[in-house]
Amino acid sequence: MNNITKRRQEREAIVSVLYMIDLTHCNLKEAYLAVDISDYIIEMVEGVMNHLNEIDEIITNNLTNWSIKRLNFVDRAIIRLAVYEMLYVDLDKSIIINEAVELSKKYSETDDLNSKAFNNKLLDKIHKQLKMR
């Protein structure tokens, strides 16, 4: 398995853990039981959780006529991970957004393609706002 495939699988696991925590309010230890964990997954999940207020504030400030609680649990997990990566991971922002859109296509998309488009637009807006910081 190449590094890109491995990293994508790890992102899927991170989203699963974040989703589970948000949906069931379980603790990290319980959520980790649902996935094959790696040091990277733990680092990323704990990073998101440690910066959750900041991440959610950024998301909220970039939503128009929408609230973060109206986002479905999967999209919220995907967007939270992407915002964390934009803030704290040294990776090209276009790659981060593309990976988030791919996760949206796989796990959240309906036939109308609204989820992918919504997430892409929101993350692009967040990226532009973060560049101005």
C-alpha cells in the first residue's frame, strides 16, 4: 500500500472516530476500539478534540444561513478534520480540501451532489479566511 492510500485510509478512520464521538458522546478510548489505530490517527483525533472550540468557531463564522448543528454528523466530522489540517498540518490546502471532498463523496453524498459541493464551498471559504489571518 502506498503512502497516499494509507493516509486516505487513516483519514477515513479519523472521520469515523470523530463521527462516533459526536454522535454517541463516547470517550476516545471507546471510539478507538472501532478502528485500527495508528499514532497518526491518535495524533489527529486528539488534535481535533483539543482544538474543537476553535475549529467549530471557524466553521460557524463561515456558514451562511446555516448552523454547525444543522450539518450532518459525517459532514461535521469531515469538515472538522479538514479545518484542523488547515490550521496545524503542513500540507497544501488544496490537498486537504480535495481529500475532504473525496471523503464527502464516499460517505456523505446523495444523488444530488449537494454535500460534496457544500463542503467544497465551505472549506474553500474557510481557506480564504485563514489566509487573511
